[in-house]
Amino acid sequence: MLLSSSLLNFRFFIKPPPCIFLFFLLSFTSFTSTEAYDVLDPNGNITIRWDIISWTPDGYVAVITLNNFQQYRHISAPGWSLGWTWAKKEVIWSMMGGQTTEQGDCSKFKASPPPHCCKKDPTVVDLLPGTPYNQQIANCCKGGVLSSWAQDPVNAIAAFQISVGRAGTSNRTVKVPKNFTLKAPGPGYTCGPGKIVPPTQFLTGDKRRRTQALMTWNVTCMYSQFLAQRTPTCCVSLSSFYNDTIVPCPTCSCGCQGNSSQSGNCVDPDTPHLASVVANPAKSSPLVQCTRHMCPIRVHWHVKLNYKEYWRVKVTITNFNYKMNYTDWNLVIQHPNFDNLTQLFSFNYKSLTPYGTINDTALLWGIKFYNDLLMEAGPMGNVQSELLFRKDKSTFTFDKGWAFPRRIYFNGDNCVMPPPDAYPWLPNASSRQEVSLLALVLTSFVALALYGYS
């Protein structure tokens, strides 16, 4: 007891070094949150629905549907791949709207044609556009591309059909597969177990009759930016009309030059014969332009003009990746003045309300056939637009970095923001105090001089 009291008193009399406080401060402000839970899309997920629609002599026919319920995170080419492990000794006799990447060993089967896939752990990919109609089903054959729900809900669904053998022919004998995996096309998604749910109901073409699946189970897959890529993929720079300072992306936001384990290969834009260097197949992807931040994507927010009733912002997205075009890109920006967005030039816009009625988050994306394709690094490797906001007198201010966004995502990945103390501040915000102090000192000296002279 005496020892505990002594230690307690000792703790109160010793002051921790300032570096410890600095470490904790940086730990809360400098690192990007990459958990699977997304505060701007708390209910976002990809749900896989497995509907058994008919029985066969040794199994069943099922339609597997992928629903992308993520508001702004999509799957681009070369597309998704879905895998699982069979619970028993099932085989896939045939497929429509998709195919497995490997057939496996089907030598035990004497049937002709042999099963489509005999692997214990098959992997299914989507068919390409242009597939013959007799191999298609609804919502298939998009090359694995899956749009985000808010951006294009019609194309946020994918489906394929399989005929499964050696699986059982009743709800009691059929077993749910295990170990579901979803790649898009790389890692990032973690899938839960298949859960049996009430059978899906379908509406006939004339909308006068409902049918239902014989058995249904769902699988939910969640995204984690940390699992997808351990380093960030984009960063944000800032500028304003009222300050000459241009705040760049933080140094080494996505890696550092010379650290091949983080940054990969980078190319100096002033290199002679740049085209031949970029086209060299020996260079691995991504191949980014050498910069201080080493990010494939930079988003620049510029406070452009100030009017009596409105203020204007210019947003520019620049691609520094020489090996990557971004199809159907999107941008998510959180700023408190989005509830007063008046006009948007050359981008599409949709309001996101992750916090119920608070409208401070916007989804922006390109106009089809105009700027929905962000070209690879080079003269055409950027898209831009301007946003016009109406001023709310109760909240509007240019002071203390209010005019800059709180958070920016590109294609669903959280971008690295500059530290708040580096934001462009209003001019003379602190110099006014310095001038006032200087004037006070000079006045005091003059007064003392006059007093001494008198």
C-alpha cells in the first residue's frame, strides 16, 4: 500500500516529455482511417444472393446475383471474381452468364459433355459483352464491371446461372457453400458466411403473379481500403484567391521516391523519349510520375471567386499514372456548404446524406461520353469543374480553413489531406495583430521619448 502511494505521488510530480504528447497528437491527425466501416457509407456492401429456382435429378439450378449496395465504390475492369468452397462433393454441370476460370479434374465423369467445373473451390468470372444470346441471362456479360449504387443503380447488379450436381434434391440435403471470396479484381473485400434467408419472390412479366425461389441464402461482403492497398491511392492539394500559398499534397502521401516497396516505378516527366519508357512492358504497373507525393491521383480544390451572395470553387482531378485510365470515376467530397450548392459545371452531382438529414456530402462524377473517362498521365490526364455555392450568412466564412473540404474520396478510397495548420488562411489574420502590437510598442517609445524630453 505504501509502495502504491509512493508511485502515485511520483506520477503526479513527473511531467511527461513533450515528444510523447506530439506522438499522440500525430497518431490522431496524420494517419488515414482505413477500417472496413465507412462513415460516409455506413450501410455499403456487396450482397451475394443465391436463389435455387428448380431441382434436377442430382442437384439444382440456381441464379447467383451480386448487388452492389455501395453508394460510390464500384468495380472496374478487369472486373469481379467470385469464389467459394463446396460443402460436399458438388460439381457444376453447366453455366450461363458466367464461367469458372478452371475446369479441374473431371476424369471421373463419363458423361459427354463433361461437367463445366469439378474443382472443390471454383472461381467464377463474368462473361464479356457480345456473348451469344443463348449463353446470357439478365444482368450478365458486362466484363465484371459493376457500377456503384448511387452513380448507376441499373448497372450495379450482376448475375449468372449454374446447374449444380451431386448436391442433394431438397432443402434438407442441400448444403450452403463455405469460404466465399470476392475480388474486385484484387483484394479488399471480406465475405461473411452464407446465411439461409426467406426465399426471394419474383414478379412475372405481366406483374399479376408472384413466384418464389425454392431456397435462398445471402452472403455479405465488406470493403476495407487497408486490405485493398496498404498505401493510399490519392491526395489533396489546396489553394485560394485570397492567399498566394498553394498547399501541396503532403510529402510521401502514397510512397516515397526510391522506396520501391512502397512507390514502385516512377517516371520523370522530363525524361527523353518518355513514350518509349512508358510503353516498356518490363515496367510493372502502376507506373506513376515522379512527384513529392507519389500518388496516382491528385485532387486540387481551389477557392476561385467571392461574390456578394455566392462563392465559386474549381475542382481538378489529375492522373499521374501512365498505365491506368479511370473509367466511370467518381469523387466524394464532404463540406458543410453542400446544402447550398447552386450550380455545377461539367460534372454530375448527387447528394449523399450519411447522417440522415445533414446534407454535407456530395457525389460527383463525369458526364457520359464527355469526361467520364480520366485519361492516363499526360496532357489529357485531368478533368475539372466549377461549383457555385450560395452563402449562408449564419455559417459562411473564409476564416480558419472553412472553405476547404473535410474529406475527399476518389473511386471510394480516402485521399490524404494536408494538415489543417497548412491550409491557406485569410491574409493578415495574424499580421494584423503583429501590426497592432508594433504600433503599441512604437507609441510607447514615442511617449517615453516625449516624456524624457519634457
